[in-house]
Amino acid sequence: MDYSLIASMMGRLWSPIAAVGSHWQGRSNVQIAVAIAASSIVPSKPRVSIQIYKNNHSHDMIYGSKAFALSFLGTDQLDYLHRFGFVSGRDKDKLESVPYHTASTGSPILDACWGYMDCRVVNAMDGGDMTCFLGEVLDGRTWSRSGPMWWPDVRRTMPREWNDEWDAKIAGEIALSQERMERIDYSPWKP
Amino acid sequence: MDYSLIASMMGRLWSPIAAVGSHWQGRSNVQIAVAIAASSIVPSKPRVSIQIYKNNHSHDMIYGSKAFALSFLGTDQLDYLHRFGFVSGRDKDKLESVPYHTASTGSPILDACWGYMDCRVVNAMDGGDMTCFLGEVLDGRTWSRSGPMWWPDVRRTMPREWNDEWDAKIAGEIALSQERMERIDYSPWKP
């Protein structure tokens, strides 16, 4: 099918930008995600679902620890987007010299952010190239009155070289995802 | 936890309003959903995920047919929101006298909408009260230049009696969801 015919709809189905923190086997990491959805209508049992690409270092950490924390970036935190979203935690300690604290799940939460949610995984679904984790929100708080950061806005405001850097990175990820999307494993997630 | 502390974040994690069409065992139905997320970074393999409450008539139709179609409502389609979102397809043929056509999956697509996507289910995850379906987009098109309809906007513009009607309906659904959320079945979905 011709993607351009649905692009404007798809563009409305991504979430605000979150730094996703995880902690497993003594290490902490943060990655960027924009595929997050509200997943509960019950205020006393808030839930969110989040899609994490299997190629990401954070994927195995979230799968292993069964936990993650979302720190939604504020509109003025472009530096964090670059720091957490453009390199892998396999190559670098992305949290070095970043002020953060540790949530009850052990996941790192940025001291400076629009707001955070600390989550425990209650189920997961394989998408081939990614896993969709369903998380129960254990704790959270909105810190800032400024709105969250949205990817389409960032694309227009970030430096040209970052856009080029991103395009190169995402091209590799698209190729990998395309190859992996059919390989869905239908065996159940273990709680 | 205190929901008011995360309410403004949660408010940004719902999608535009879609009329979700399904067809199973000779019957067609449409329900309203706002928990839809983009689920692919590969333009040649677009995917979306959608959460459908088990109490909805459409749930078993989507589970059975392994297909659904999204017709995103335009900002001027408040009548469709009321028609499809406030009653159950168990009680009424919601598509009677509504102009629609049939997608390749058999799911109904509204002739008038912001845009549509016809989807085949490729995986599913149990959330206790709801199922999250991962769908491959087989076909789609953006019809209108107007933007989509968002629930927070609608809340402010729809008649007061509709707001009251909605509050009464959702209160029952929240109670039911709360009771069912813990009963997650971890056995795998069958493709």
C-alpha cells in the first residue's frame, strides 16, 4: 500500500516523547520512545502500554526486570533527546552526570522532566521487531506546567546535523524492523 | 496512587477518536475507540495497535474475525460519535441507514470520515478487562483535510445531556474494568 495515503493519520498516533528508564543486573539505561498509549479507564488502576524495539539495549533490560519508568521530556529538553535517543546504552553510560533518582521498581527517573510514571510490566506482546509491554503505573507525578515534547515539532526545531544523524540511524532500524516484523513468537509472556 | 498527579500526562496518551468497524458471522458493527497507537516504523509495513474492552460487542467480533477497520471521525461528525459510542451493537444495528462500504477484510468503513485504515490482526495481548490487538494495515486513505476529532475537545462541545449520558455509561464500565483488570490470561493468542 502507498504509505503517503495514511501518513497524516499515522502521524497523530505517536505519543509525546518519553525517556524510558530501566534497571537490570546492576546497570541503568535510558532510551527514547514515542509509542506509548494510555491503557486503563480506571483512575485507581492506571496503566500504559509501550512499544520497545528488540534491537534496543533497554528491551532486554525491561523484559528481564519487568519494569520501566517514563520521564516525559519538556519542550526545552532537546539536549536530553539527543543524549538518550541517538546512541545505544551498549556503547555508553547515557546517565553519566545526568541528575536522576531511582523509582521503587529500581528504574531511573530524570530529576528534570515534564512528568514521570514508574511502571511494573503486567503483560507483553511480541510484534516481531518490537515488544509491546503493558505496564501498571505504581507512582507518578507531573512536575512542570510546560507541555510535553512532540517529535514532529522537534524535527522542525532541532539542528540540521541532528536531523541528518537521525535519518541515518532510523534507516538502519527500519531495515532491521522490516526483516524482523514477520517473526512473531506467539508463545505467552511469563509473569 | 493519586491519579490527579498523572492525569495531565495520561490525557496526552489517548488517540484521536476512531469508529472501529468489524464483521463476523454475517453481522457488522461499529464502536468508538481512543486507545490506538502507531506500531511500525516501516512505511511499507504499517501497523497499529488498538485496545478493545471485552465487554464490548465488537471485542468478540474482532477476536473472531481477526480483523478491524478504523474510520477516524472528522471534527464535524459529532452525530457519529453519539450513534456509535453511546449504545451497544448487541441492542441495535448501529449501521442502519449509515453510508458505509466494505473493506477487503469484510469490516465496514464509513463513507464519510477523516480517513480509514483496514487492518488484519497479527497478534493480541490480554489486559484483563481489554484486549490489545496488533493490526497490519492492508489499505487506507486520508479523505478529508480537516483534522481528526479528539475526546477532550468533544467533551467541551457536545450537548450537556450527552456528557451526562456518557458519565453514566463510563461509570459502569470503570467498575467492570476494575474488577476484571487482574484476571489476565497469559496463554498465547492463536494466529
